[in-house]
Amino acid sequence: MLIELRSLSLPNQDRVVALRDAYGRIIQDTIDACQQQGVLDRAADAHLLSLLLLNMLNWSIFWYRPDGAHTPQQIADSSVKTFIDGWRAEQGRT
């Protein structure tokens, strides 16, 4: 979807974009909920965090190799740690 959306017919493009937008809303709502619960820093722009998270996750299609140095689990664990720990709410700052 990231690189071939333009190759689809217009009706299929519309369908894929609607699915992409729905998925983005799930991410945004989850980040909003984490900020409200004090898990993620409320000072962070939730929309920007959504874009950064999706960017981090989506880019892996260009560099991941099954025979590479890192397992999918290692990549997932590092991604979660980078994102959550990087924006974790500090005590008293939520």
C-alpha cells in the first residue's frame, strides 16, 4: 500500500485509503487513551505520535530480511521499547 497505491484503480484506491484511515484512527485513539491514562506524556502531540509510530513500523518493509541479524520478536520488542519508553509519562507530568 505504501508504494503501489497509485497503481490501483480509483475505486480500489478509495477503498484502501478508507481502510488506511480507519487503521490510523485506531492508532490515534489508542495513543489518546494512553495519554488519558497517564501511560504516555500528554504534552506530546497525539497526531504526530501516530504518524511517527506508523512511520517506524511501515519502513521495516524496506530493510527487514528473514535471514537478517534480528528476529521479528526482537524488532517488535525494540520498536515498543523505543516508542513507549521514549514517550512514557513522567511522574507528576501527566
